Amino acid sequence: MNRVLTRTGRLVEDPPLARFLFSDTRAAVIWLAVRIALGMVWLDAAFRKLGNADWMETGNALRAFWLKAVEVPAAGSPQITYDWYRNFIQSLLDAQAYTWFAKLIAYSELLIAVALMLGTFVGIAAFLGAFLNWNFIMVGSAGTNGLLGAAAVLLVLAWKIAGYYGLDFYLLNWLGTPWRGHLPDADSGSEPAYKTG
């Protein structure tokens, strides 16, 4: 719903713009464009890895990326700012996890791309994409990851309507949320939870 009851019993409603962007199905076309664009970026990244033996067979591409990331130069700043994260990546290197982790990244990117483009559990797919973006940023690979992560976070916030023009229309209805399309009850004076058009 668009209202929250505080401890004092006061109702706090979402601002009209937030209600429109994150709960009104008329804004679903905006999220369709965002999720298709984001899905295309993930699809491109996945295909570049899936067709590369250094990612899919040996994991050497990821190994080289991690080795560069954990390097602490004599002068200047290391690529990874936080020691705990550098230690985590170093432990993956020591365990030779890159051999299977590279495949995990490539297939994850592909699944995220497909889910976003088909509109299947968009909120979950966007969250997983934002998690990947966060990890890429943590290893020092900023590039477009910040912008892509921000777009993914917005899709997470718009989960109710982001997949309205996609399979979520059927999946979320089947699960019982969020578009009921019911009219307000004339006797109770209640409003429908979500606009349906």
C-alpha cells in the first residue's frame, strides 16, 4: 500500500510522484524502457564472457582481473579501498575459485539480462544486478557500474509495476500480488491499492 501507520497512529503517505513512479501502472512504460536498456547491457556483457575461453574454460580472465585488483602499489592507492574486501578476493584467488566463479558471473549476467528483458521477477533480477554492480565497484571497476546500479535500485523500488509489460503481469497475479484491479468498495469507502491504468 501507499500508506504507513506510525507509532503515534498518524498516517504517512508516499509523495504523489513516488506513488506514480512506483505504484501506478501508467508509469510501467518508463520501467519497461529502463529494464530493456539494462537487460541489453547485461546481455552484451554475458555474451562477451560466454564466447571467451578465458572466462568459460580456464577462468584466466577473472584471475587476471582479481590479481590486478588485489595488487597494492608501492606508491599511490590500491584498486580495492577496503582491506576486508581485498582479503576476500585474495582468498578466492588462493582457492583458485576463478575457475568456477568466472562461469557463475557469466551465467548470472545472462539470467539477469533475460529476466529483465522478459519482465520476470524484475525486482529480484534488478537486485541481483545491483549486487553484481556493487561487487564490480568494490573491486575498483567503476566505469558504468554506478549508473547501472542506480538504475537497478530504481527497478527494485518499482518492482510492483516494472514488469507490468512482461511476464510479471501474469506471474505476480498468479502469486496474488500486486494488481488486483478491483474497484473501491462503495460501502467501505476504501481506495484500490494500485491503479490499473
